[in-house]
Amino acid sequence: MISKELTIRNESGFHIRPAQLFTEKAASFQSTVKVEYINEPNNVIIDGKSILGLMTLGLEKGSVITLITDGPDEQAAMDALTELVDSGFGEA
């Protein structure tokens, strides 16, 4: 299992399009993908392959999440999802 903190960079935050891109990418890996979001006083961990779960987090630009991958291709999943988040989901 590996984990990494990531910052949501795109102006619109984690709306439906980024959530869809994220879940599609996450689903392409065998490893489990979890997203942890600490929003005091709550600490929420959701399935990163669930678009509904991601949408309920209400992530805005600047939100910090912890991405957790675990399984046979955990490093590849971490690398691909990190690149997606760091790119701002391709939004200008």
C-alpha cells in the first residue's frame, strides 16, 4: 500500500468531469484506490472508483486529498492518478 497527498489544482474543483476522468482511470487498475479527505471535524475515506463517492466530497481548488493505492499495480495506479490530478484534469 502506498499513499500520497495531492492538491486539487483546477479552477472548478472536482466537479463531474474530473470525477468521471478519475474514476475511469482508477477502474483501469486492479489495485484498490481510496481517496481520503480531511475536512475538520470529519475524516472521509471513499472508494476512488466510485463517481458518486468522489462527488460527495465537494472538493474545491486547493483542497488536499490523500490518494491510497493497494494491490498488484499500485505504483502504476498512483503514478497515473497523480499525473491526472496534477494536470488539473486537462482544464485550462
